[in-house]
Amino acid sequence: MNILVTGGAGFIGSNFCDLVLKQKEVNKLFIIDKFTYAGLEENLEHVMSDPRVQLIKADVCHTELFKEPLLDANYVFNFAAESHVDNSIMSPRDFIQTNIFGTFQILETLRQSNNLKKFVQISTDEVYGSLTNTALPSTELSPLQPSSPYSASKAGADHLALSYALTYGLSVTVTRSSNNYGPRQLPEKFIPKIIINALNGLNIPVYGTGKNIRDWIFVEDNCKGIWKAALSKETNKVFHFGADNELENLDIVKIFLEELNQKESLIEYVKDRPGHDFRYSLNIENTIKTLNWKPEESFHSGVKKTVNWYQKNLVWIDKANEKLRIKHLEMRQK
Ligand SMILES: NC(=O)c1ccc[n+]([C@@H]2O[C@H](COP(=O)([O-])OP(=O)(O)OC[C@H]3O[C@@H](n4cnc5c(N)ncnc54)[C@H](O)[C@@H]3O)[C@@H](O)[C@H]2O)c1
């Protein structure tokens, strides 16, 4: 089978490519990435010697640059996105462009495909918006109430993808996961920032009171779920991937500080993010039942694996930080 992955040089996309290449039935893996500040060549270096891999540097908004691979692919996984909520508040344009228009472009091209078995749109629990402490976890049928330009752009793309299933008969699956953590996540995100700052004895910024709640899933568990969802006979469905591991942000910081043998005095409370959702929570019962999937990594061992990876990849951290420095400069100049 031929696979096409967009956003394969990013955090989850690169972990997903590793999983794809472990599958014997995969003949070809096309990786499409624009290499924005979030895409690192280092994330794919180790797969480039695999003869099944073809890397194409392209923007998902320009599908004419990878039309042939798109039409050759049996399974298309759309990970490419602008993914950082804070950036979407400062400059939302790229989010609308890549996350909505890019998805549209892929879907439009796939209408011509004779080979497509499944288009998988990679989405997020953030599309459901903020939950209270006592609210029940969101189900696949809960209304979408996104709060940020990021989550609104993801919700828009989800709707588009599912509409192509109903309108044009495309075989589509939407996967929504909770917060991922693990190797190769950019230092702009919460957990890598905690680890890297703690390793350098720097303060760790925590928004507001630190009471906001997120569920955390180890990236490999999400990737395994996405793969199962693609191969499943179920189409035109939404699947949830969470780990039943809801924690307050402050607790997350404390867990990592303890793992890194650092003191809690590094915690620095900073002004809250505008429209900061209080809690996300996914009901994963249907996914467990339908896909025979469940999260395998305990949070305790996921934390150890993640810390260990960052401790061993200091050169990667330098490269990622340099890309972030340039990105912030560009955003300030806009
Ligand atoms: N990280 C999470 O916790 C999380 C949780 C739920 C869902 N998601 C979703 O999973 C997907 C991947 O997230 P991530 O954390 O790996 O993101 P990331 O920011 O680490 O990676 C995004 C990748 O997409 C590429 N990209 C961006 N714009 C592009 C464009 N126009 N054309 C081609 N490539 C482009 C980047 O270069 C990068 O390689 C996203 O769709 C995101 O919305 C992420």
C-alpha cells in the first residue's frame, strides 16, 4: 500500500512516519512538508535511507506540486497544520490558510483519486471548546465550540473533510486526540518547555493559576490509534484518542520537576492566555470498543521516556530553539 503523510517533519507526523515504516505492507511513504519553523529535517534524517520514503518539500495549499503522489496514495494522513494556539492569537492568517485552505486543496485533489481507501484528518479535542470541572467528557457527537483561531480552523477543516464524505463519497476519518507529549515536540509547547527550562535552571512560565486541566496522551499511543482508525472498515466517523489522564497544568510541572530533580521555586505564574480554555476531556469508550485500541503507555513511564529523549538530544534542542527564535523575530516584524 502507498501512504502519504503531510506535516511529516513535525512532532506527531514524524513519530507517525516511524510507525508507518514498521508496517511490512507499506510499499511507498510520501512525506509532504513545507518545513515551516515547526518542521525539522532532523526529525526525518533517520528514515531517509529507507527506499520506500520520498520526501517532497511543498505547501499543502499547493497540491499541484504533489498531485501524482496524492493520486497514487491509498491512505492520506493530514497532519500538516499551524499548531500553536498562542501564535494563532497573535497572527491567525497562516492558521486559516494552512489548516482550512490546505485541507480543502487536498480534499479537492483526492476527488480525482481512483486509489484512495481513506483520507484521515488529524484533529484535536480543542474543537469542543472549554469544559467545566464537572462536565462529562466530550463525545464524538458533542457540539463544536472552538475558542481560539487555532481550534476554529481545525473545526472548520473537520467539517470540510466530513462534508466531502457526504457530498462526494470520499472515504474520510477524523481523529481527535488530547494533548500529545513525547520525543521531538517543539520547545514552544508546554511539556518540552518545562523540561528544557528545568534542565537549564530557568523559570517555568505557568499561565494564570495553573489550574487548567488537560488530558495527556503519549504520542506513540495516538499514532497507533490513527493507524488503526485508517485501516478500520468504519468510514465517515470521528474517533477520539485520549489517555484518561487529566491533570492540572501545575501538577504536570511538579511531576516533571520531580523527575528532573529540580525545585518548585522555578515555577513562575504569568498572565493568562486570552480565551484560555479551562478543561478538555474526551470520551474514548467508542474508540476502545470499535477499534480495539487503548492507550498503552502509563504517564509515569511516558514522562521518563520523554525526559530521557530531551536529555540525550541537546543538539536537536539547539536547532529547534534557533528556528523558534527566527519565527518570533518574523512575527514581531509583521
Ligand atoms: N501536538 C498536539 O498535542 C496535538 C493534539 C491534537 C491534535 N494535533 C494535531 O496534530 C497535527 C500535528 O501536530 P504537531 O504537534 O505534530 O504539529 P507541529 O507544529 O509539530 O508540526 C506541523 C508540521 O506541519 C508542517 N506544516 C505546517 N504548515 C504546512 C503547510 N502549509 N504545508 C505543508 N506542511 C506544513 C510543519 O512544517 C511541521 O512539520 C496537527 O494537525 C495538530 O492540529 C496536535
